Amino acid sequence: MVKAYIAGTCDTKGAELRYIKGLIEAVGLETCLVDLGTGKGDGGPVDVPAAEVAAHHQGGAGAVLLGDDRGRAVTAMADAFAQFVRTRGDIGGMIGAGGSGNTALVASGMRALPLGVPKILVSTVASGDVQPYVGPNDIAMVYSVADVAGLNSITRSVLGNAAHALTGMIQHKVPHVPAEKPAIGLTMFGVTTVCVDQVRELLEAEYDCLVFHATGTGGQSMEKLAENGFVRGCIDVTTTEVCDLLMGGVFSAGEARLDTLAAAGLPYVGS
């Protein structure tokens, strides 16, 4: 049976995470509370202690639990958590809550989950630029309104809604529809819309056309799907993300744009 994973730094957010855990268990779902704390405080009773997660770092737990260097420890724990997530086969959904540090930690693990697995992240930074946390992934971020620092009338409401949202996502699976047509990825921006629309109309009788907005994240999303075998080829009409990388634009997809497509060896048309 799959479980709802609740992840965060239990030494500082223990009460809030256990509140979420209790609400999810109240509707009959199994849960797994994962401690991502890197400090010396007691995280209380958890299902997976921080040391167990830290042991998944390539340098071992000693590379994560570094003592007073919190910045390095959080970065290392994020890497360890992502690897930990890849080893679990019972994750039916994941939820986390906290500030910027917690957000970075939990998001790292969520990004390691496959597309379609429910992911909800309650965060104090959710009303700002969330691209570094979400990236090309289906992570739902909820603004915490008040800081996740104790249970009060605001945090109980926001955290409770998030917990019930995850519960609904896990309990009500999206009906599986077998793929009848192979999928291809196309990139589009305002100036290439007319072109992409015509190409899509010509192909959609035989192909499932997935169009990605070339806003930086769009190109990353297409490449992530290519890497995971969701698409059989790409028509990259809009490579402006590369221009933005080279010329200092605002919609760069990063230096790895095109690398995944090249490595996958998929049929590719680019302009």
C-alpha cells in the first residue's frame, strides 16, 4: 500500500508536520514522517530519522551532518533526500511545509518523483519566484500566509487544507488512459504560434502533440519528458531559450538545454 510522505525538519517544524500527519491518518491513509533536520535538536518520534536519509548521500552521513555549517549541511541533505526518494517504492504522494530552507530540502526530493505523483509544498516563499524549487515538475506550492512557526488559527487552516488536498489526490487517482498515439514535443512562443499550430494540425491525427511554452521551464519540461521516455521525438521550433542563455535574456533554460535531447537519441527537428 502506498503512503503519504510528510517531509521536513522535525527539530524545528515537528508540531506542524505531525499535525499534517494526523489529519491524513484520520481519513485512513498510511503515512511516513521523514526528518530532514541537520541540527542537533531532537526531532521527536519519526518514521525515518535524519541520519537514515543522510546516509544516502554519496559521501555518507558524515558529509551531511556537518555540525555548525548549516548552509553546507542543508545542501548536502537535499542531495541525500533526492537519492533517498529514488529508493522508495511506496510513495503515493508527498507534502512538506516550512520556510526557505525547508522548501529547498523538500523540493529536492519532490523533483526526484515521477510526473503524476502528488506533491504539495506549503512555503513562506510560495508567493515569490518559485522556479528554483519547482523547475519542470508538477509541484503544487501553497503560500503559508503566516510563517510556519507554531500552530495557530492561520497555520492550522493552511496546513489543514494542504493535507486534505494531498489526501484527495492520493485517494482519487486520475483514470489511466492507454496511450493510443505516440507523443511528440513541440516548443512554442508568441512569434512561433502560427507555425506550431499548423504543424500540430498536420500531425495530431497520428501523434499526441505536447506543446511547451519556451519560457525556460518549458524547454526543461520537454527535455524531462524526453529523458523519462514520455515523448518519441521533438519539433523544437522555438529555441529562444538558447538565445536567452547566450545573450542574457530572461527565459533561459540553462546550459543543459538540448543535452538531454541529444543523449536520448530521439528524432529531432530544430530551428
